[in-house]
Amino acid sequence: MNMLINGKQIAKSEKIEIINPANNEIVDTVPHGNRTDAKKAIESANKAKRQLKDVPSHIISENLYEIHEEILKNSKTFAKLITLDCGKPIKNSKEEVKRSLQTILLSAEEAKRIYGETIPLDACAGGENIIGFTKKIPLGVIGAITPFNFPLNLVIHKIAPAIAAKNVVVLKPSIKAPLAALKLAEIIDTYFEAGVINAITGFGREVGDEIVKNPGVDKISFTGSVETGLNISKNAGMKKLTLELGGNDPLIILEDADIDKAVDAAVTGSYSNAGQVCIGVKRIILDGKIADEFTDKFVKATLKLNVGDPMDIKTDVGPLIDESAAIEIENKVNTAINEGAELLCGGKRDGTFYTPTVLDNVKSNMNIVQEETFGPISPLIHVNGIDEAIKVANDTKYGLQAGIFTCNINNALKAAQEIDAGSVLINKPSTYRADNMPFGGCKMSGMGKEGIKYAVEDMTKIKLVILNPI
């Protein structure tokens, strides 16, 4: 596939191979874009933004509905691309496409709901008979930098609200999984003027760096690592930023929890997409009174998962994105075991595959639970009661999402009040996300909110108009 700049497919002689992590085969190649290509894309976007801001909102909404229909027609193709690109099991890729369709529809609806407000200027002396009102206007050019783990839906979460708010986009998808994003850009381009959507493939030190630093970009919306997010914040100047930098999300299971439901939630939350989910369950915090029962059921459920070919509809857990990621997980698990953790199941690597793994007797100060672990690992931490559970949950530099299972309303409300995270989910794992909800964390998990309405607000600026009748 090729890059897209100013409505034109751009091929280059220097190519980057896109590797299927399940079998190490070459899926496709994409151009090795560079700083010059990024500059051209930004210039193209700046020309297009003047045209897009004059397009009526109902036309933008209608176009987004049409894009929804086009993605729907190509659902099977998108699901296959996602699986080939990043190794996600095909049944999960199909779910990602469904979510993506919903995200587009939400954006189409939100395009017609961008309101200003009247300001009661007579609340201040000298404001009598003066009319004041605000308008929300587009920022201009949005730089969207996206990760590999949700290569379609997370792209749409940035592009669709941007266009709904009459912004133009320069997209840099993850070079590890760019194919679904490039196909999406081709579809969007057919419904808007050239330059409204531009997509560049290349490495961050060239393409990403130019998008972040170039004064022709008005906002950066980034999902990825803390290290890269910190670098963006240092180099973006006065640009607006939305940074979603991952999480170390806890799942608390209290003595009054429905254990069977908690087990199901923990399995889904821990192993979905081989644990490569920013809101995946990274730590399971167990009240000692139910720890044995939960652990026994959880290990049995973990052992039932099918690990294998992600194109097989029966597969539950596929490969990690590449072998270096799998080796990193292997090393973290071995270190935890050497520090005193007990391996209950899993703990085996085969190339890019790593078996779902349960570690017991994990301490809150171990590296495996202090740093984000992006793999199919379930560390179990034992606590005594709600107060200690919340203390352990907060013992991290991250604060994205947290889940708690309890049938006690007082415990639920206490957790909601005291856990330091962007979202606290009661009787749900941290992996739950509805595409219209405000999404984003605190501390090192980032800044700003996604979720269509909230993303649109972040992608507009308020202009005040004062009318003094003659």
C-alpha cells in the first residue's frame, strides 16, 4: 500500500516490509516516508483546511455516514488486514471493525451538535443590552499518531472527530501495523477534498518528529508509550495535546464479589489481544478471604484458552506484535519468579507467541507490576480488605482505568472516590470501553480525553462574538 498526500497515492523506491507476527511472512510493503514527505502532507493539509471549514455540517455528517457504509462493505477485508498486520485473533478483529463502524456513526451524529452558547454580559456592569455569544471553530490541522494494537479503531477515534469538527488530518499510523489505516485513508479521501486526510508511513524520528514540531500542525493526538509522549510534550510547542500513554490497570476482587463473573472478566481483561491493550487488566488484587477460590477458577479458565493461528476463528490468544516484545515478556516473568513470584501456569515462549501466564504471590514493588506489562500476564497480589486494595491499586505512576468486583455499594463508592484513575468500573474489568464515553487517564497515563463528543471539544477552540446594538 502507498502513502496518501494531497489526494495522491505516493509510492517510493525505499520500502518498509510489513511482517505477519504469526508466521514471520511479509504481508505487504509500504513506502519509507521521510521528513520531506511529512512537510508536503502538512502543506497539503493547510491548503485543504480553508476549504473544509466552509463545508456545511450536514454535508460533513452525510459524508461520514457514507464512509461508514463503505467500511461496512469492506468489513471482511479490514478484519483480515488487522489480523495479518498485528496478529490479533480474527474474531477480535471482527469486533474491532464493528466498534469502528460505531465510532464513525457517532462522529457523523456529533458533526451536527457542535454548539456555542450565549453569554449574559449584563451580569457585569457595563454589559447592559450587549449581546455575547460563542462559536466553536476548528483548530485546523490535527496530527494523529497511532499505535499497532487497535490499528483501525484508534485511528478512527482521531480522524473521525477531527473531520466532524471541520479539521484536516495528517496521520502517521504505527509502522508495525499500518495497512488498515492506509485503506481507511483511501476511503475517506474519496468523500472529501484532496488534503483533508493525508497518511504518511515512516519512522518516528523522521515523520513523527516533523509532525510534532512543525508549526503548521495545531494539535497532536497521540496514543503510545510514556517515553514518546514525554518527548512529544517537550517538542510540540504551543500545540494542543491529547496524550494516551498506557496504563497499569488494576482489577480488585473483594470478598463479597461474584467470583464466577470476576473470573470471566479477569480472563477477558488479561488476555485480550495477547495482553497488548492499554486498558488491559495488568494487576489482579485479591482479598485474602477469596484468593484461593478465585485463583483456582482463574487458572482453570486460563488453561482453557486456545493459543495459535490468529486466522483460526477458534483462537483466543495470538502472537505478540514481534519477537522482541515476546522476549521482553519472557524476561519480565523470569525476573518476577526470581524475585519470589510463583508460576501457576503458562510461562512459555515460542517465537512471537507467549502462553497466558498466572503469577501468584506477587508483591506490589516488583517490576512486573510497577511498569506496564504489554503481554498475556496475570500477576496476583493478595490484600486484606478494601483499604489495602485501594492503596495497592494506587501504587503506580499510571492512572488510566481500574475495575472492582463487589456487591457492597459502600465499597463500590469508596473505590470510585479513592482510586486515582480516569475511570473506575464497578463489576466490570478495566478493559471495558464504550466509544462515546470520555476516555483518558491521569498521572503518567496522559492528558486530555477521547470519546467522540469529548474529542470534538478538544479539537475546537472558542471564539467570542460581542454585538453592541447601535
